[in-house]
Amino acid sequence: MAKFCWLLAVTALMLTGCTTAAQREQARVARAQSDCRGFGFTPGTPAFSRCVMKSVLAARHRNALQYEGIYSQPIIIKSH
């Protein structure tokens, strides 16, 4: 029974770290909006919208480069 409770707790902790693509995109937009407000742009203006759009696109690009860097490495299998 103790093993089951431990496994249940570990599984619950793992699942709390999972986010959907939509949740990640919402977080990316919220960060961009916050950054653009911090840069002095006024929400609701075309300049603010451009700032948010450019920031989100840059974040997507950074994420793609990071993903590419991690997963484009060859896998080397050594046999003994």
C-alpha cells in the first residue's frame, strides 16, 4: 500500500508540470504584454500590439532553436 501511495504522489507531481500548447502560448503572450508595458508601450495601441507580436514571435523562434539544438544531435549507440 505504501508503494502505491508513493507512486500516486510521484505521478501527481509529474502531471502538475504538464502544460498544453495553448497554455504555453497564453503564458508567452502574457509575458510579452508585461514586457511591452514595461518598455513603455500603451496597451490597446498599434505600437503595443506590434511589440507583443514581435516578442511572441521571437520567443517562438528561440524555443524552436532550443528544440532543434536538443533533438538534432545524433544518437550514438556503442556496442561492446
